[in-house]
Amino acid sequence: MARRKAALVTGSTSGIGLAIAMRLAADGYNIMLNSLEPEEQITGAISAVKKVAKGGVAYIQADLALEQGTDLVIDTIAHFGRIDVLVNNAGIQKVSRIEDFLQEDWEHVRAIILDGAFHTIRAAVPDMLSRKWGRIINIASAHALVASPFKSAYVAAKHGLLGLTKTVALEVAESSITVNAICPGYVFTPLVEKQMKDQAQVHAMSEDQVRRNIMLAPQPTKQFVQVEEIASMASYLCGDMARSITGTSIAIDGGWTAH
């Protein structure tokens, strides 16, 4: 019997990451979960994935800002014997005017979103090359395609992530490894909920005004994207029928980037 394929999803104990982990677990992958918290603090998320899982579920605490992405991949391979799918989802946001943007905030956002993906991809590709099959999915953002004010670090990091996606896709194209970026619009997650408070302060608005006039204004559907929509796309990209989709960005943004 062939060994079950393994997927690592970073930042996977809430929001988009958790939804993707649950979908891939239901699809039959062994799942390695990851976040900053100690395992005893995220037992609910682990239980939710185990409830739908057809394979194994494990958890590794790691801080991608501290360049622990390489170790995270090594530990995943040690635990499951392989890594077939890598989903780089971990990210943070900081909202501030450029003249007030702290250097440590700039470096922290970049380290998690862009440097973190670099380290996990660099560590995962050799194992994928050894079997000539792999799927790398970078959760970017509509902000990898367009900009918004007060988000210089996030927009720069997400644009960089898209560039990294394209470059690695070209390097591994002949080895049945695909590398793609999913670019969601506003998805109501804990990250967006926190950002709503920051935006309200920067724009001197109420949170309801931020929701209507800032967040949903660029999305013609006037609806938040659901995490399950992102998870379904990730599931499809992992399948064999997506073998010719590589080096691209897939917008799930309610029409935001159609402007």
C-alpha cells in the first residue's frame, strides 16, 4: 500500500489555515498543524482537524519570524516520512502611516510572510524532487496584486511572495511540482477582526464604518470571502487535474482586482 501523502499548513489553528487543514485532512492527507501557541492552548483546533481526518494529525509549535521554517519542514518529514504539500499561510498585519511605521514592525511582517515562506519552500523542495511530485500553495492576498494605504509592510511582503511563487514554479516545473498563490480578498478571520480595530483608529472611523467603507468597498460582491472557498481552491490545486496550473495567482476576492 502506498504511504499516505503529508501536508504541512503553517498558521493553521484558526481562520484560513485551519479551514485548509481540515479540508486536506478530509481529503486523506496526513496533516501537520502549526502556530505560535503551545499545543495545550490550541487543543480545540487540533480536535476539529482530527474529527474529519482520514490520516494522521500532528502539531508543531514554531515561530516563522525566528527562521524556524526549515526546522518545521524537517520535523514534518521526520514525523510523516515525507512532505508532499506545503501551504504557507502564516501571516500578520500592521496598519500604520509610512512615516509612523516602526522598523521592527516592518521586519516582523516581512519575516513571517516572505522570509518564512522562503525557508519552508527551500527545505521542502528537495523531498518533493526526490519523488517528482509536490504542491506548494502560498496564501497571498488581493494585496499581492493591488495596494491599499497604511499597509506598506504587508503589501510589500505579499507582492514579494507572489514573485517567489513565480520563480520557484519555473525552477521545479519539470518535476511535477506546482507552485501557486491564492489571493483572497477580505476574509473575516481573527486577523481581519484585529485589523478592523487598527483601521478604525487610523481612519478615525467606527468599526462598522471600516467594514462598510474600507473593507467591503473594493469588493463588488459586498460580502466577505468564506474560509471554505479558499480551502476548496487549495484542495483542487493539490489534485492531479491541476497539474498544469503553476506559477500563477488565483484571486478569490469578490471582483476586487477586476477593477
